[in-house]
Amino acid sequence: MFHGYGEPNEKYTGGTPVSENGPENQPDLYPYDPDEPGESDPDECPGEQPAQPRRVQGKTREVIESIKEMGTSEVPAPKSSIHCLTIVGQIEGHLVLPPQNKTTKYEHVIPQLVALEDNNEIEGILIILNTVGGDVEAGLAISEMITSMSKPTVSLVLGGGHSIGVPVAVSANYSFIAETASMTIHPIRLNGLVIGVPQTYEYLDKMQDRVIRFVTGHSKIDEAALRELMFRTGDLARDIGSVLIGKEAVDKGLIDEVGGVGEAVAKLKALIEERKKNKGESLH
Amino acid sequence: MILYTPMQLELVFEGLDKDPPRCFEQITHRGTSLLVEKASFGRYRIIRVLSTDPAVFLDPALQPDQLVRPE
């Protein structure tokens, strides 16, 4: 059990700057004056290089704040004109999954994408995928958001982009897959509250058609080839379907190119330049 | 809800029926409504950001699973 940190009665007198007292109560540690020139100003012009944050005992204010608030020290990084959206673990949908799952929460990712579209400082979005799939609706919602953005988007599949990760991967303007990354394509299975009547089959078929329509509409693979991959037998031990690794996904037309983060960022920068030349016209 | 995943569903849903129901509450932190869960040492873990301002969702301090201390 970890004692002595964050307790309301402040008895901790260790020599570290971590303390319940705010910076204003520690004049020696942090003589902060908001009117003093040289402080970084939140209203500053976006194009200008922000002023160097004030240093106290070798640490910037942000570092002390993050130690105090979170117990970690994060090094403030320079602002980038691209944003990186990571889709990891299960894409969580309408049901909160048990805590052993690593999840991507769609209710947070969707407004983030709105903010990225709206923010003038952000010029492009890199989507990094290492996902085992997840909720069909949530995955398709994220895919539709990404594909309808006016800013350049590049996706990179690292490790895996399985099941509903496939439409997310192809939703970007340009897609990359790492040489060893894999994508599992298999039919949508029965789970959740679905009643076992003939209509169940039709319902699942409709769900599947949504995924197939999205993937064929946003990549070079055609419907027959995708269905063949989906219903192939003998590839997977416990299921029908197939696994595409690196170059195979490119050969099938699902992904545009084999590459890593270097190629993905270079492509994104090229797309940003292209968009600037076309005076902000959409890439669609 | 349909889960489309190659993972075994027994693994995904393991413990769903055993864990005690989680108790969420709504607080206001730095002017933003948050759906939170009680964590240790008087802090709260963010479950969901309840805001209509998209810029709030890019704030690194207001991401799901971050710990906040109410003001």
C-alpha cells in the first residue's frame, strides 16, 4: 500500500516539489507572476514559436504541474501540424467491456475527429491501427468519420488490423501496412441479443453487407474477391476466413502500400502539400 | 450489438457477470462536465467527457482513464 501521497492532511515533508500546496504557496519554489513578459501566452498567434516556458530548479512549469497532478513527468513536445489517432485493442461500442480489454472508445474518438477537422492548425491525420476489431456500428462510425474528413488522412496497420479494423484501415485517403502486420477477414458471427430465427441470418447478412460495401467502396478490392477471402476454409483453425500478411493485403488491393511510419508520415506530408496547392480543396 | 473480432468471445466477456456494477457520477472539472468513477486518494477516473466543445476532447488531461482531482 502506498501511503503519504495525496492525503488531505499535509504531513509529508520530503524534499521533493511534490506537495499539496499550490505553486502560489511556495514563493521560493515557484515565483509565478502572470504579467511577467516571457511567459507563454495562450492567446498567442498560432504561427509564432511560443516563448520558452519559465524554468524553476531545472524543470519547466508544465513538468512540475504534471508531477503534482499525475505523478508523472511528461516532456512538453513542440506542436505538430499532424495529429496521430491510435486505434488499439477492441473498438468499444454500446457495451462497456470488462476491464481486461484494452479498448478504443468511439464516443471519445468521434468528437476528437470533429475537433481535428475544425482546428485550423492541424493539417493532416495519421491513423495507427493495432486492433482486434470490435463493435460493428462503432467501427463503421469511426470509418465514416475518417473518410468524410476534408483533411488528408493516412492509415498505418501495425501488428494487426482485424475484422472491423479493415474498414477503419481503408477509410483513410492512403493506407499502409507494416511488412509483418496481419489482417483477419472473416464473416460476422452470431453474438449478442439475436434471436435464432431465419431472420437472424438475414440480419447478420445485412450487417456483413455494410462492412463489405464500405471496404469495396474505399479500396481497390472488388466484392467477389473480398467475399472469397471472407468465406475461405482451411486458413483459420477455429473459423472460416483468411489472414492477409503485409504484402498479401497490398496484392489483394485492400491496402495501398507496404511501409512503416517513415513512409506514412512522408505520404501524409505530400498529401498536405497537394491540398495546399489545390487551395484547400477536398481530396475526394 | 454485434462484436466483429477474431478474439474468442469468452476472453472478451470474461468477468462481465462477476464484477460488481461500476458506479459512475457526474462532476464538473475545469468547466467541463465529466462522467467519472471514484478512484483512490480522493481522485476520480474519467469515463467519459460530456461536452459539446470538440476542442475539449483533444485536451491531454481530459482523456478517458485519466485521473482528476475535483476542485
